[in-house]
Amino acid sequence: MSTNVTKPDVVIVGGGIGGLSAAVSLTKAGLKVRVLEVAPEFGEVGAGLQIGPNCTRILDDLGLLDEVKALGVLVKNMVMKDAADGSELTRLDLGDLEKKYGYPYMVIHRSDLHGTFLRACQRLGVELINNQKVVAYENVPGGARATFADGHVEEAEIVIAADGLHSIAREQIVGDQPVNSAYVAYRGAVMIDKVRENDVSETDVVVYIGPKCHFVQYPLRGGEMFNQVAVFESPKAVAGLEDWGTPDELDTAFEGMCTQIQKGLPLMWRDRWWRMFDRDPAMNWVDGRIALLGDAAHPPLQYMAQGAIMAIEDGWVLSQHVIAQHAQRTDESAGVDWDGALAAYNAVRPEHCRRVLSTGRKWGQLWHVDGIKREQRNHILRSRDTYDYSFTEWIYGPTALTPEQEPPLYAVIPLDSVKLPEGSLS
Ligand SMILES: Cc1cc2nc3c(=O)[nH]c(=O)nc-3n(C[C@H](O)[C@H](O)[C@H](O)COP(=O)(O)OP(=O)(O)OC[C@H]3O[C@@H](n4cnc5c(N)ncnc54)[C@H](O)[C@@H]3O)c2cc1C
């Protein structure tokens, strides 16, 4: 039986960026929300996050954009370079991008974004409970129930599973397994004075793309800190070994890459690394009154930098359907039509996230090519006009609330369509 006296409208399992942001959105829609998290404290591990206009637009709607702007950095450009020779391939002018989409592209420390949602939850009266490990989800008449390892249960009109990549609810609703990409990420956030001699940009996001590896750099915390991410394919993972992604592989993966990367590598954290798993897109996230959200629904490879953003969009979209119902109701005492709201959520979010997950996988392949394919890719990227937004229209515009609002994907340019002059392979 439940240990809690008053029953909330919504139970959310998982207090990551997905769970907490959903709690903020749904509380602002007038609901009573309880969040249960397995960890003893609410927090985030890791370093930086990039957040595009499709996220900052929602942060503004939630009244959190000024706080996030004060904590993060409004970067000026997104620059893509060849990791082998350091030459520039293409760039986005993020000032112009902000003018186009109406909201900024930013970078922020993960714990600062998570902390912003945590403080908002506290201000709004969301119930936040730690040390609660969910072990099962089930539907009950008029709602759903989550059962925890200590035997207590939580019931509400809906239960949202925001319990991450290894979600228990995902196992129940979809029944698939995480997919191992054989790539691993190293992170490292340091004080800015540690990198000032390293030919880095303190105003831009710079992504170096190379054969089976890439390296990302950007400033954090108002420019006081600097974040680096090193990602590579692990030969030991490809060979099927258990002990993969180790620091010796990090050093080997970037041998021969440009001097900016060589200078950055010694600053990476070497005591932990993130093996990169995603899942195949799932087109149904709802079972009765149980709904998947965030990485539980759509864990991505991070090449599109949209994982946390998709999680924030999920809760916001669900809340917008609740708000729309409130606006239309004639009987003030009527509750939420959860079956309708969840159907609307399930109609729009899985397809959007399928596009992001699939594009992320293809984007990763494109970043990591070598030989003639690298030359063809570089040619396409160098030919792109800085102010051509045809590749970003589908992602940075307003988040779709219905399938009809989802914009079309961009037209793919096949690498093979690029005919290089004879002898141009460097
Ligand atoms: C290297 C790297 C770079 C990235 N860069 C970006 C980026 O630039 N921009 C971006 O938008 N995204 C980025 N992402 C993706 C992003 O970090 C994730 O998609 C996002 O944080 C997922 O949030 P979530 O809340 O859904 O899941 P999680 O953060 O995994 O949270 C799940 C929560 O559920 C809890 N939990 C798990 N199991 C249980 C249980 N049994 N019972 C109770 N609680 C449980 C966990 O403790 C955790 O707090 C990146 C990811 C990586 C690895």
C-alpha cells in the first residue's frame, strides 16, 4: 500500500532533466506532481550541454530562460572543422540563428540546467522523494501504479517513466534492448585558464570531426570554464571484449589528429567514460496510463545534441495538451481526459524523436568517415552557405503539438553524388 497520504495527479519516476522538467511543465498546467528518484540526492553527472532554440523557446515559456541565460553561455558560432588538418568545414552564425528562430542557441553546465529545474520544482511545490527504486509499473482502474524496491506503491491518474536508458517501463512496453554503438565519450570541464594557451575559441562551439573519432569544445559558466568531449570507436568493443573504452584507447584513437586536439586530450577526465548506447526508435510510448518520457522513450547517440532537449519537449508537449483541454472544458470540475492527452502525446512525439534518433546515427557515420568519403563529405560541408538553414528547419522551429505541425526533414545529399577531381584525395 502507498505510504503517502494524499494522492498526486501525476507520479514521475526518475529525477533527471526529463523527469524534473516534466514535473515543472505539468505543475504549471495545474497538476499535483510527485517525483521519485533512486539516487539519494537529485543531481547530474557530466559536464556541458548544448541547447538549441527548440529548447530555449520552451524554457522561456516556463519562465526559466533568464535564469538559464545567467548560468550558461550564449555562444556566437557553431564551427565544424576537420579533425585531421584542423581546417574549417562549415559554420552556423548563432546570432543570426537566434534572429531566425527567435530564441538563442546556448551551452550550459548540466548541473546548472538540472538545478534550474530542481529549484523550479521546489518553488512550485512538486513533491521530491529520493532513495526510491522502481521495480514494476502496472495499470489499475482509473490510473496506474509504480511499485518500489522497499515494497511501497504509488498510484496516480498517470505514471510517467522518466527512468532513463535502462527503464523498467521500457522493458514492459517495448521489450527491446539498448544498442551498443562501440563508441565511447570522455568528458572534461576545466577552468578557462587551463586552455588559454591551446588555440581554443572562448566564444564558439567547435566540433572537430575525424576518422572514427570527434572532439568537441565550448565555454561554460559564463566563460569561466571550458568543456571538452572526446568521442571515438573502441577497437576492443568492436572485437567484443568486455573491458572497452579505456584511456589507452583514447590516446590511440586521436593519434595523428590536429594540434588543437593533441593539446586538449591531456585535460580529459580519465577516471570515467561514457559508453554510448542508444535504442532503435519505438513508435509507441504509452500503455494505458503509463507513459515513457526522455531517454526511457528515445535514448539517442548524442550527435544531434538533442537528447535532453527531446526530454524537455516531451513533458512540455504533454502539458500543452492538458492546458488545451482545460481551455475547452465547460464543466470546471471535470478532470483531465488522460486517455486523450496521452493519445495526442503518442501521436506526435515518437515520430519526431524517430527522426532525431535516425538522423543522429547517420550524422555520426558521416562525421567519422575516412578516405574518399571524407573528401566528399568535406566538399559538401564547405559548399554550404553559412546562412542556409535548410538543414535546421526541421529541428529548431517551434515544437510540434500535432503530427500536422511536424516540419518535413531536410533533403539528404548522398556522398556519392560528389565527383571529386582526379588526384584530389589528400
Ligand atoms: C556525451 C554526451 C553528450 C550529450 N550532449 C547533449 C547535448 O549537448 N544536448 C542534449 O540535449 N543532450 C545531450 N546528451 C543527452 C542527454 O544527456 C540525455 O538525453 C538526457 O540527459 C536524458 O535525460 P533523462 O532525464 O531522460 O534521463 P537520465 O538523465 O538518465 O535520468 C533518469 C533518472 O532516472 C533515475 N532512475 C533510473 N532508474 C531508476 C529506478 N529504477 N527507479 C527510480 N529512478 C531511476 C536515474 O537515477 C536518473 O536520475 C548527451 C549525452 C551524452 C552521453
